[in-house]
Amino acid sequence: MDPDTDRGAGTGRTPGNGNAARDRSGDPDARWLTFLMHAAFFLLLGASLTRFLLRHPGEARTPWIIALSVAAAVLYVVGPVLGSRPTPRSLLWLGVLVAVWMVLVVLAPSFAWCAVPLFFTGLRILPPRAALALVALLTLFVVAAQLRLAKGFDPNLVLAPPAVAAVATAVFVHMQRQAVRQRELSERQGELIDDLLRTRRELAATERREGTLAERQRLSMEIHDTLAQGLSSQQMLLQAADRTWDADPATARSHVRTATGIAEHNLAEARRFVHDLAPADLAEGGGLEAALHALATRETVQEQGRLTVHCHVEGERHTALPDRVQSALLRIAQGALANVKEHANATEAALTLTHLDDRVVLDIADNGQGFVPDGRTRATGSVRGHGLPAIRARLQQLGGTLTIESVPGEGTVLSASVPLIAAPPTTPEDLA
């Protein structure tokens, strides 16, 4: 019988039998053994029938021997259709097959060698104890048949069949246990694969969440450092234009033109921001130094005398700064100047870019009202306190540090230091 005939068989069977386990596992060794046992049964049945016909031609029992041999062959062929579970039909089939074989052995002892394939069949279908009882019964019949053929007592005929039966049973049981172990190993591997896939899905979900948070942080810093600053300047200019429109139309129109220029610059920033490109000042060429000079000039013009911003560059640049370092430092300068305009009440501010051998330092100084750093920088939950946390976040991305020096009434100096060989980013997203 083919072990793959009934793959769903054997639910609730003990591991000792293992029929269903082997059937489900599709063990190639079990299939080969089944094929060999099928071939051996028909070969031994045909050889036994041929031997009988050659040695006992014309005897009265010959038709019975032929009929029983055909019946045994037909029964053996029908077996795989019934499956390998110990159902009433399969048990009845096995009982009839064994009975036919016993009758054959009684009529012609040479058919006793067909017992080995029957051992295999009984071990596959029956529970362990019933299968061992069947093997013992078949072995006794084989011993009796061999003794009938012998002219005298031969110890080999008494000991050889039990030895063959023991070896056949041991081989079969070993293969059953191997099949069970293989199935359990496959199940464990399946569980490990499921765990791995589940872990990968959870990791991917975590990375997506972290990426979302990093992107939200990037968006908030970009909006604060660029668009919000520009919109605030436009609001003040348009309000000033509205107040002076009737009394001084020329000044009002100047305010409107300045607000228009800020709007154009913000529009360029927004477009580059959407496409995750470099800041507009950097995209115009000239590097960070030119961008800082342009920023200082633009802020001075926009403030119209309320705030003057100077820009200085010290030291020689030994190597080109990475794009993300230039972008981050320019954004830091924009955010710091936004804080100066909103909180410091300063009249002058200075941007100082210093090139050192191992790092680049950007200082933003103002002559405003100052503050107590420990008290103000901890208030990170409010909208007004967003600037310094954003600056720190940008520097953390680059492995840099932020130093704040401020005394109430004496102004503030922010010092952003970035190493030229930056530490690896701490989040999965690089800031623009």
C-alpha cells in the first residue's frame, strides 16, 4: 500500500504507529520501501507459484493454488484503495489477505516467504501491539511451513524466520520513528519561519512608525525655520502697509513689494521642500557661505531697520562640506534668527561661520534681552519653544552639539558645532 494514499489518515494515532505522520510527511524513504515491498510480494508470490507448478504438475490442489494466488494478488492490489487507517474495511481486507495466505501456506509451504511483505502491511495498518501479534503469528506459520519442507529438523529453519521478522520489524519501526521526527522537525521549522515572518512584519511596522515620526519632526522643523518665519514677516509688513497706506503711500507700497519678495522666496522654499531638495539659498550656488550672506542681507532688508544681521566667515575650508551639513547649518541659522526676531527684541545679530580642522562651527549672536538657558530651553512643549529643540534635533542627526550662552539683558550666543566626520544618524531619516 502506498503511504501517500490517505494523507489525512491517522488522527489520534499513537507515535508508535506513525502511519498518518508518515503519510503526511511524504517521506521519500517510506515511498521507496513501500514500492520495494509491493514488488517483493508479487515477485515472491510469482516465484512460489512457479516453483509449485514445476514440482507438482497435475496435482488435484493445483487449481486451488492458482486460484488462491490470483486472489492474493487481487487483494493486494485493492489494498491501497482502502487507505492505511485501521478502519473496518481495511481490517477486513487485511484479515482476508492473511487468511488466503495461510491457506496457501498450508497447501504449499513455499508461499511462506510472502510473509515479509505481509509483515510490512500489518505494521502499517494495525496498532503496535496488534501488529506485533500478527508478525508473531505469521512467523510461526513460516517456521511450520519450512519444517514441513525439510526432511529433518534444521535449527536454521527455526531461528531464521524469527530473525528475519525481527529485522523487518526493527527496520519498519525505525523508519516510522524517523518519519515522526522528520514531521516534528518540519513543524518546528514551520513555527520558526512563522515567528520570523511575524517578527519581520512587526519590525517593518516599527520602522514605518519611526519613519513617520522622523518625517513629522522634519516637517515641523522645516515649517518653523522657513515658511512660518516668512509668513510672520509678511504679516508684519502687510500690517505696516495697512497702517501707512493713507498717510505715506510710497512707504506702504515698499512694504508690499518687500512682502511680495518674501512670498516669492517662500514659494521657492515650499516647492523645494515638497520635493525634498536643498534650501533655495543653497540651490542658487556659492555654498554655505554665500547662503548665509544672502540670509543676513534678506533679514536686514525685511526688518527695515529694526534688526541688522551681519555675516562673517573665519578660517579656510579644507574640504567641501557635505550637502546635508550645509543644509542643516543654514536651517539652524534661519531658525535662530526667527527666535531672535520673535523673542529677543534685538537690534543687531551676527552669523559667524568658523572652519576648523576637524569641525565647522556656526555662531548666532544677538544683543537682545537674553534669557536663562536652563529655564527657557526646557519648555519644549509650546509652539514658541520649538526653535531650540529643532536645532538640537538637526545637530543630533549630524553628531554635533549645541552650546547656549545667555544672560538676561546681555544678549544670547548660540554655538552649533558639527564634526567633519559625523556620527551615524540616530533616526532613519536625514533632515533636509
